[in-house]
Amino acid sequence: MAEVRAEMVANVWKVVVKEGDTVSDGDTLVILESMKMEIPVLTEDDGVVTQLKVNEGDVIQEGDLIAVIE
Amino acid sequence: MLTETLGPVLVANRGEIARRIIRTVKRMGLRAIAVHSEADADLPFVREADEAVLIGPANPAQSYLDAAKVLEAARATGARAIHPGYGFLAENAAFARAVVDAGLVWIGPAPEAIDRMGDKINARNLMEDAGVPVAAGTREPVTDLELARKAALDIGYPVMVKTAGGGGGIGMSVAHDEEALAKAFEQAARAAARFAAAAAEGGEGDALAGPAILLERYIERARHVEVQILGLPDGTVVALGERDCSVQRRHQKVVEESPSPGITQELRERMLAAAVRAGEAVGYLGAGTVECLVDADKQDFVFLEMNTRLQVEHPVTELVTGLDLVELQLRVAAGEQPEVRPEVRGHAFEFRVYAEDPKRFLPGPGTITAWAEPAGEGVRVDSGYEEGNTVTPFYDPLMAKLCVHGETRGQALERAREAIAGFTVEGPKNNLPFCAELLDEAEFASGDYDTGLVGRMRGGRA
């Protein structure tokens, strides 16, 4: 199981995957936006997205859980 | 003086530039009015204005980009002129028109000039027709990937792919082959769609219009050199020297200097003359910037784009010319014909202090727990924040501009080194360590660098 967390305060601009999707290393899970910059959040693991904790438009804090890959 | 008729002046911006404009407005004896979002209520520019109006929530679309709210604030406070700063509504011709229609003075060029230069495709064509050199590129909007592929073959790789609107390096990328072109095109199309959506939200433009994208021949090892111009009421345009903005990450400037160490006097004269021609071709009034790409080896240049507003890096020009560009903007907007005899003295740098990590340059917003600005001979700091403020993720990462002036480039660099070491910022991540690292980089110190410098310092990852 791997947890993907936010590296910075940001707005969730786009949610690319949904719970149940199969992903592999390097796939984009969500795209964050902070300070006028788009920041794709990638998975470093292969697996299934078992939890997706953010919605488009959310403001998330550094360290917040974005997704769980199992 | 005519400028007395301008006040009160509403500053439709935030952060360091709002603060800097307010300073000159007040020095000229005029009342300064700030507008701000909920997120910015505690920033210095709000306090330093004579009056401040809350215009909406943090989201810029509902505050700084909302033309109706800004105009309502102007009406409510009795403002007679609006200074847009840079970004937000500064290059929005519809807003400029609305300001004029409301009977207010727009401190910027005529809306028609913004229209003609705001679209990068149109601007390129106009400049080419005016005899200003441009890079090989597309004269019509490229609306799909197939057209992009054909255009790239005509132009020859590598090509720069960018959106006709927007700025700040957003949606811009270089493609060295067809595979990279597909990626670059997709990225630009996404950015173009967002610009269109933002414009539609602001009550103008069409969100459903196809993406307007242009391709241009990409010059490897180019310098980015721009000319500051000032259009006067009598129709003449003067050039106030150049700025070298070749230190960039993600196609966005980090450090600027004037004069440019990478051009000969002969090239400088040609560029300044071309910039004057460019300004006169669009009947330009007020402060503007003609951005060019310089091939340092060939000592030749091409037109890149024109910015119809005050530029972030205007302080370097102020430091070497002794002029106050905001004052000149106000006087020209009031119909005065200031006598400007630009004379460049010494050398100046600007270091943009961004809230971002100094290695990967990723955003690092946060609360400022300690903030101490350097001072000293030749040092100027234009900042938007102070201790206790929070740098939020809603706006660009620029916290301050550390500017230095010296009699020579060497002296200015020495002063920069001391000033950077003497600047304390704690809380948000910041790029001061990168600025210090840059000063130790032989390529930068020599002056013989190009827009690839930061990428090389970071092993191609910037």
C-alpha cells in the first residue's frame, strides 16, 4: 500500500483517476494548482486506486492525503 | 500640473506592484486607493493606501479579475484614474475600454493598442509589416495538431509552441521533434482553453473558440533582451534602454540586468530603433516593452512580443536612468508631454524573490515567520509582504524584488552578493539560496550566458 500526499498547499484543479482504476508508475492521479502553476501528482507505484480523498476545487494542505494505491 | 486632475488613483492590483505604484501616487500628492481580496487583507499595500476596498474572495476570477467589481470600487471611492499594474486586467482591452467609458483615465496605452499587441500572432504580423525582424513562424492561428505538424516542418525543428494570449510562460514549450510537438501542442491547447474560460468568466471572450496557438522557430542559446519604450502624447516614442532577462526557469524570468552584457553598442542601437518603430506603428502611449530574442553569436535579434503595461522588472531601468516610470505613466496619462532624455548610468540587477524551493522551483506558499530586508548603497527592495503575512497559493509566487545598482557590473554584483546574504525570509520556501548560487556560477558572472543557463545548472530540469 502506498499513500500519495500533497507536497504543498494547493488547489485541486483536475482529478484524473477514480477509485478502482488501475495505475502504474508515472501515471498522473490529480493535477494541483498553486501559484499559477499546474503540478501533476504522479504515482510511483503500480496498483489500484483504493482511496481518492480529494475533489476538484478542494484546497489541500502540505501533507494531506490525496490517494492510496494498493 | 495636469496630473492633479488624476487623483484619486485606484490601483487595480496586489502585492509588491500595488505597493510600488501607491508609493509614487502618494509622492505626487494624489490619493491612492487599493482594492484587495479577502486573502490579502493583511498585506502592506492595503494598509499603505489612503483607502482600501475589499472586492471579493481569494479566487482572482471573483476579485482582481472581476472588472465590474473594480469599476464599482472606483465609483464608490470617487477615483478618477485606474492603474492596472501588470497581470490581472492590465492587458485586457475590454477592461481598458470600460474604464474609459466610465469617464475614468486609463493609465496605459489605448485599448486599440492593447488589442493589436495582446494577440501574439497579430503582434508578430504587425511587427513584420513594420519592418521589425521576426523569427520564422505561423502567421495564422494553429488550431489542430495536424496543422501544427505541417507548420513545424515548414519552419524546421526545434520550434517554440505557445498560446496567442496569456503570459508568464504558461502553456509554452519547445519541441525538438514530432513526438514532442504533440505533447507541446496539447499543453498549449490546455492553457489556451483556460485563458479562454477565464476571459469568458470575466464577461468577455468566447470559451468555446478554438485554441489560438502559434509556432515559431526556436533559437537555441538565445538571450532574451527587451527594450523599454515610452510613447508620448505628441505621438513620438522614446526608448529607455534595454533589459537582459535571460535568467529564466520554465520560461519565466528570475533575474534581469541592464545594460545587457550580451549585445554590442551597434546591436543595441538597432534594437532601440526597432522598438521605437514598433511603438510608433501602433500609436503607442505610455510605458511598454518590446521583447526580443538575441542570437548572441550572430549579434542579431528577432521580435518576440510586446507587453502593453509596466513590466515586473521595470526597476532595473529606473536604477540606470534615474527615472520613475510610474510617474511618467501618470503624467503621460494626464496628457502631459514630459521631457525625457534617457541617459544610462552604471549597471543594475533585479533578483525576483519567489516563494518556491530553490532546487526544483516548485511553489512553496506559507506563513512568513521572519522577514528582514537588506539595505545599503545602491540597494532597493520592492516587496509585497512582511513578517506575519501569509503567502497564499492563489497568486503568483513573487514575494519581493531585490534590486541593486553599481557604477560597474562588477560592483553591482558585489552589492547583490551582500544584499542576498542580508535578506532573511523564514516560513515559505524561497529561492534566495538559488540567487546566491547563481552569483557563484562562472557563466552568469562572466555575462556570457543565455536562456538555457538555469536548465544547465539544474541538469536540464528547469
